[in-house]
Amino acid sequence: MTTAMEEKAQVISAYRTHEKDTGSAEVQIALLTHKIKALTEHFKTHKKDHHSRRGLLTMVGKRRSLLRYLKGINPQGHADLLKKLELRK
């Protein structure tokens, strides 16, 4: 079983654009997507956890604004990231 730091490092290494990239929009979107998927699994067993649900909605809104930013700056990178993260069909 991997720790949270190891999972985060794996996500960063998979989506970074250059060697020392840890905070680009692509990496931030990938990290938020990873957290959102984990929380979605959490809600399958804890349906009444409304405090965490509020955090989930905040993360979804942050990811949406980052995706909008990325689409304005790099439309091809936006499309590639959506495909890689399997966010839209």
C-alpha cells in the first residue's frame, strides 16, 4: 500500500511538463482529479458525510476554473489532458 506522499509524487511525475514542474495547471488538475476520485469512493460507503461533500464541491469548482484557464492558454494541452484523465467523453 502506498502512502499519500508517494501517490502524490506518482501523479506529479506522470503529468509534469518538465523536470522540476510541481505546480503547473496540468499537475494541479491531475492532483485535484486524484483527490476527487478518492472522495467519490469514500461517499459510496459514507453517504451522509456532508462536510466532506462540501470540500468535494470546492475541489470540483477549483478544477473547473483551472481547466478553463488551461483551455484559454493551451487548447491542445487541454484536450490531451482531458483524454489522459478520462474526464469527458
